[in-house]
Amino acid sequence: MNRYISLILIAFLPCLLQAQTFNCDNDQYLIPEFSVDETPGILFGNNTGVNGQSEDLLLDIYEPSGDTSAVRPVILWGFGGSFVGGSRGQVGFLCEDYAALGYVAIAYDYRIGFFIPSSISTALAVLRGAHDTRAAVRWLYKSAQEGNPYRIDTNRIFLAGVSAGAVSAIHAAYLFEGDSVFDYFNPQTWNSLGGFSGLSGNVGYSEKVHGVVNYSGAVGLNEWIDGNEVPMISFHDVGDNIVPYDRREVNVFGIPTGLIASGSEVMARRLDTLGLRNCLQSYNSNSHVSYLSDSEPVERSARFLKAVMCNRYYDCEADSIGGELSPPVSTSISSVSDHFAIDINQGVLSLNNESIERIEIYDLLGQRLASCQGNSLPLPSYNGLMYVRLFNGVQWASFGLNARTQ
């Protein structure tokens, strides 16, 4: 039976096929090998504080001393304190740990202050944290474009946080245009606060990050995590009574807020369902961040992020880096499209192009359905949009595939 196949050009994927600017086959970024230099108190933004006052936002930069790399990965750490207290100095030891591995590590401010806990006031506190986190990310891109004095690799920017800092990081990484926020904010309030990006500074620069390290954080609505999100590794106490491990009410210093949030266990299941890379390390404790002083979370998260940077598999149970992953399949379709008439005989797809050396077919979530060497392969049994990837010996191209019977 003959059918027409519409092949919709998505994009070439040269970035992942080029040689990395760092070594994926040694212990770089896994073993502490540097002493650490700190540059404190750098202004990165300003916004209105909890009580209506103007508030400057500062960050401290921790760098690997003597490192000669042209550019380095960056990790930004947000501190804990239920959005009421805390300071960036609290995560200085985590920044030192990561800088010793070779990262540029940053402890940054976000706005905190006393508020009477309620669902609305707590949601506003979370939004302030996310806005200030995004302003810090934008500052990184701005700094990189203005001489890049800290040798930032903008292709390797990671967010991390402890408790409220993790909540801020998660919302900065996963809450974007198209996500429904009006269960929490009316449109007038939302717009006055600056919408998704906020008003904390560095307007016009990118907010893109490449992964999240979550120490006992949560997200307001699990639906905000969709199929295009970045990888995340999480650490959480099962019996946490402040930030829920599952989906429960959030407490601020023991005071119920009325705000329901999805903790690390629920987010991990969501990421699994979407086929996105993630890892959850659970602790059988009723405490909040009981593991904070342990070395294990830093060591595990460093291996996870190294796997992300190298596009390799990370085995969460074994805590080990495996082989290289297939390049991810984009779920965004380019406006450029070509249509090819292709014969499918007895369920076999053939391409009349001798230069094609390999064909792979994936589903919408990036799971490989079929592959072969050569220029033909049997189509898998699958209902829905599939993606075809072709390799001609030099580079890959990706196509969306829709089949219809003629």
C-alpha cells in the first residue's frame, strides 16, 4: 500500500554533535581540585521589597582559583528561610563545594521579610523569589556579553536552592508563558508585578537555564512542568512538615498557609511521565533538609550535572554516569516544511537517498521506537506524531512524520 508522508523539517542538531569544550571522559567537575576565590556583594538587581521599600539585590561569586578554562559552568544557589528570613551567606559552603569542583558558583539575594502566612501572601513570596532568581540569570547573560569577566559558559547555567531557595529556583526554571497562574493571582496584580519575568532588572537578556538541583523544594502546580523542561535532581525528607515531599499544604514556621504545593516526589513522577531526565534521592526522616551538611547530595548532584553537560545517561539508583544519550527530539516544529512522496510497502519506510546511513524514529516524548542502519526501516506500531531522524555521515536532521492513508 502506498501512502504520502508529510515530513516537517524541525532543525539540524549540530550543537550536540560538535566536540565538547570540556572533557567528558575524566573526573572534571566531579572531584574538588581547586581552592576558592570569593568576590562578594555584586549588585545584580533592584525591586520593591515585602514592605514596600526599594531593595537592592546582591550576589557573591565563588570561583575556582587558578582555573585556566576559557569558560566554566555556573550554578546559582538560593538560600532557605521560608521567605521570611535567611541570607545568601547560608549557602556559601555549597558555593565553595561547587567552586572547588571547577564551577563558577553564586549565592544570590531574593526578597524576604515578614508576612502573615496565607495562600495569597505565600504565593507572592514565591513569585518574588522566582523573579529575583530570573534577574540573577539575566545578569549572567549580560555579564557574559559585556566582556565575560567571570568566564561564564551560558550553555551550562544551573539553578539550585535549599527549601525556599529551591522553590524559587524551580519556579524560575519551570514557570513560563502559557502556564496558568490565575488560580493564584488576578490579572491586574500579575501584570503589575511584571508577569513571568518580573521587574528586578537586566531586562532583555535570556532567562534560559539547563538544569535544577532541588534541596527540598516544591512547585505550585505540577502541570507547570511540561514536555520541554530541563532536567532536575532532587533531595527530600519523606516526612518533611515544612515543604511537602508529596502534595500537601505548605507551612511557614509551623503556620499553615492554605497553599497546596507539589513536592519532590510528585515532581519526579511528573518528570518520569514526560520522559524527562530526573533523579529523586529520598531520606527516611521527618526533618526538613536533614541531609544539608552531608557530602552525598553535592557529590550526587555533581555527577548528575556532569551527565547533563555531556548528554549522558545518569543511573539514579547506582549514582553513576553511563553512555551517551541519543540527541533529544525537539517537540517544536519549524515554520519551514517540505513534503516528500514516499512509498511504504508492507510497512517499510524507504528513502530514495543513498547518502542516508541511519534512520531513527522517536515518539513525542523522545523515546526511540525504531532504528536501523541504511535508508529504510519498518515503521513501528504507534498512533500519533512521530519524529524521524536521518544521519548522512556528517550531521543529523530531524523531521516530524504524519502518515495518512491514500
